[in-house]
Amino acid sequence: MSEVHHCDLAIVGGGLAGGLLALALRRVRPDLDLRIVEETPHLGGNHVWSFFASDIADADRWLVAPLVCHGWAGYDVAFPAHRRSIAQTYYSIESERLDQVLRDRLAPRALMTGRRVTDVAPTAVMLADGDQISAKGVIDARGPADLARLDLGWQKFAGCEVELAEPHGLDRPIVMDATIAQEDGYRFVYCLPFAATRMFVEDTYYSDTPDLDGPLLAERIDAYVAARGWLPERVLREETGVLPVAMGGDFDGYWLSGGAGVAKAGMRAGLFHPMTGYSLPDAVRLAALVGRATDFSGAALHDLTHGYAQRLWRARGFYRSLARMLFRAADPKERYRLLERFYRLDAELIGRFYAGTTTMTDKIRVLSGKPPVPIGRAIAALAGCR
């Protein structure tokens, strides 16, 4: 027999965005009766999320502090004509930690895992087994809506965490190693030294298509590991992902495609950095914003989340212009030159760029000088022309 579950607020999707919302509300509004609904048995999926310390405002650090699994005082980048170490703190979160913290902090009845959702409304959630959730408000955080509404390039990747026979010798991450062969667009390898003999290696591409050849990327990771002289004993984790890089599109149409009148979070709300595809900083900010709300009705939550996402979309045209330059002005095998030039800039400017807080002075500095792509194509891309 079907059952109706009553609550104050239902969060649909137990990934990063949904999990952060639940943690924020549990702390600042412990009186709220929450439900977080996730199709899989575990919250957080199978992911490693990383971020710079400057991505998170001081006032919001409490939200991510319990989730951090690894931290380093700096990171390295490497390009064919430029190498650099940057003294900026960098952190990583493993999805298992998110699952653990959510289970520790939320009441058992709040965790509705292994439950597939068939429909979402502003105040109701329908489940595949016939059960329903009746809530004062609902936030949908299940992942992307109709990405065809947006003009996109793609950042796609395959990652592998390995246990090594001997220490790898790295004491900080390599955030970009673009000294490798440039295939399928801008390609780089990303390395996170989780422990002396534990390394996460990711092969990443800024590509024109979202197609991902998992076996091929796994072979390239194996080749990179071998070239570094690392000796893997066993694989601890594998993951793949495809993130949108936004060059333009119909934001309002995208929002509606994820459910009319329904509050949204994360990728479903269009809350991701247009140039990197990363959503963690925006997920933290939205969780903090919702935590400060006083009206948790479906309509109020929709207006709050839609207004926030719409303002960010309008404010981020600069990043979409740079994405157009990367994908439309540069030949695929030459795209690395834009990032190589970018990483010669001031470290604090780089930090603000990733945080999505670029200043007008930063924008002038990024665009000054001769671009590392044909000037005519650069101007056309910045103007929004194809």
C-alpha cells in the first residue's frame, strides 16, 4: 500500500548540491522536518570534488570543513613553455565522506535512499513505488535539465585512484599537466597525492563533444602513470564525468526544462562555473542562502533559487565569452595556449577567476595583450559570433 510522507522540506537528489543544502539546513534550521531523496543506496555518488580555499567565503567555511578529506598548501601546473607552483590552498572531498557526514547529522527518517523519483512538483514528490512526499516546499537537485537549451562545450574526464608499490614523491597536486599529447581538444592530466603511496590521476579534455571513450582514457592514464615511474598495485576508485562549459544559450528555457515552478539547486539550476563546469562553490553559496531563508514554501523557494541563478547567469557573460574564445577561436590542439598564458597571471587573479569573483581590473588584465589565437577569431568569439 502506498504511503504519503509529510515534511517541511524535501530535497530531491542526494549529490553534492542536495547534500550541502541538507547540511546547511540541519545546522541553521534544526526545527525543519527534512527529507533527502536519492535513487542510489549511497549519498554523494562516486566522486572526488576539489576546490581552492578562495572559492569559499570565510562565513561559509563551516559548511565544507567537515567534508574535507585532503588539503595542500599549494599546487603545480605544467605547460610546454611554462611551469609554475602556486601557493594557494587546495582541498579535496571524497563522496564517501559526504555520505558519512549526512548520515551522522540527519535523522534516519530524513534519508530516503534507494528511492526513484518519477515526478517533482513545487510541494510534492512522486516515487516509483507509489509513495508520495507532501512538503511545504521542494528543491530539485538531481543534476542537469535539458542541456540542449544551452550553447556548450564540454569538459570530460576519467579518473583513477591507485595504490602504489612505492611512494610517488609528490607533496602537492598537479592541477594541470598539459605537457602531454593534445588530443580531442585541450587535454591535461590532474594528479592528487592522497597519501605517500596513494594517487588519484585524472585525464581531462576540453572537447567539442560529450562523447567519452572510457577504455581509451584508462589506457592513457596507465601510460601516464608508467611514464612517471609509478608502480600501481591496485585500483581503489574509478570515475568518469562530463561537465558542461557554457558559451551561451537560453537560461530561462533551461530553467523551465527542469520543472516549471519548482525550486532548483546545483547543475539543474544552471549553477556551475561557465568556464570550468565546476559547481561546488555555487552549491555552497546557494546552501548558505537557503539556510538564511524564512519562507520555505514551494513558491518562495522557487523565487529565491531562480532569482539567484538568473542573476549569476547574467553576471557571468565574461566567462562565457572566454569559453567561446577557447572553443571557437582556437584550433583544438592549440587550446592549451590560452591556459598557458592565463597561468602567467597574478595568483590572486587566478584564484578569483575560479571562484567566479573576477573584478573589472582582472577582466582587463586577462584580455590585455596579443591573444594566443588568431585576432579576428578572438574578436568574433568575444562578440558572441560563431
